[in-house]
Amino acid sequence: MRKIGGVNMSAISGKLTKDKTAQRYCSVYESLEQSLKEVKLIKEGKIKPKKWDELFNELKEDKE
């Protein structure tokens, strides 16, 4: 299957095998849904948006 922007398009089409599903912590749909919830909370002022350097440091820590 063709990759677009680093995303395997078979993951989007819903044709996941058990092997591919085991590698993901959540589905593409669940990830998008969570992101939209966070954007909504940021717009409502309930959570503070992170700066790029804070996000980068968190991602760096998770990788280690």
C-alpha cells in the first residue's frame, strides 16, 4: 500500500491486520478524536497550550 506523508494508507482504510494493530497504541480515529477534544479544551481555556520547546522535550523524554 502506498504511503502519503509517512502514513501507510492501509491504516486509514481500516484494513488492519492483527499484527499492524498490535503495534499501535490506538487507532487513527481514536487519535484524531483525542486531538480534537484537546483543541476544544484549549479554545475553551480549560487547558493551557504547550510551547513547541515543551512539546519537543516531552517527545524526547518519551523516546528515551
